[in-house]
Amino acid sequence: MRILLILVLLTLAGVIGAAVYFRTVSMPAEVWHVDPARVTPPASPNFAWLIGAEAPVFDMAPEALGLRIEAIATAEGAERIAGDPASGQITYVVRSRLMGFPDAISIRLVPLDQGTRMEIFSRSRFGYSDMGVNGARVARWIAALSGS
């Protein structure tokens, strides 16, 4: 019984230690702030990537779209680590609620004759699979920008 208690306490200490690490690990902009159209996606399925014809187009100027993205990202607890809405390229970090796993979301706004294309690359820093978290986030942000 005593060994079981020790094992439970060690496991609990490990989980707490991991959560502290994941919540405080640095996400340097020089590594994570990338142009979605110029990256090679990872071999693992822990990302969502929309560029070119796959990327959504919105009927608004890049600056206005950037401000809407900023509001949506901030409402979800995202922290901007590089760029700004006016520059047309922004990178955010979002951490999972329970363990604080960091995901980086890089967005590039491409002005078109009519509207703006939003290219986006959302990826997990740790792990092989994100269980669809990045894809769901991208879909949620696009839906919010589309007004649905």
C-alpha cells in the first residue's frame, strides 16, 4: 500500500511538473513566426494548413480582417508573439487549458482585387497528434470571421 501511495505521488508530481513546463516553455518569434505559404508542414498530423486556393477569402480589406482576427484570437486566450494586424502577418500562441500545451498559429493576409485571402498554419509544438485541435481552431476562427 505504501509503494502504491509513493507511485501515485510521484505520478502526480510528474504531471504537475509537466504542466508547469508546458505553460512556461518559450515560443520564440524567430522560430514560430513564419509565412504559411513558405513552410513545409511536419510529417506528423498535428497541424492545420490552408494556403493558396484552399485558403478562405473574405470580402474586406487586410487591415479590417487583421483586426477581426485579433479580436477572435484574443477572445480565445491567444497571445500575439509577432507581427500585427496592420502588417498582414501575425503569429499567435494558444495553450491548452489543462496541460498548457502550446500551439503556434501563423497567419498571412494576402490582398486581392476584391477582398483578402487568409493563409493560416496552425501547429502543435509537442506531440505527434493533436487530436484535431488545430483543425478545429482554424475552422472555428474562419466561421467566426464569416459570421456564422
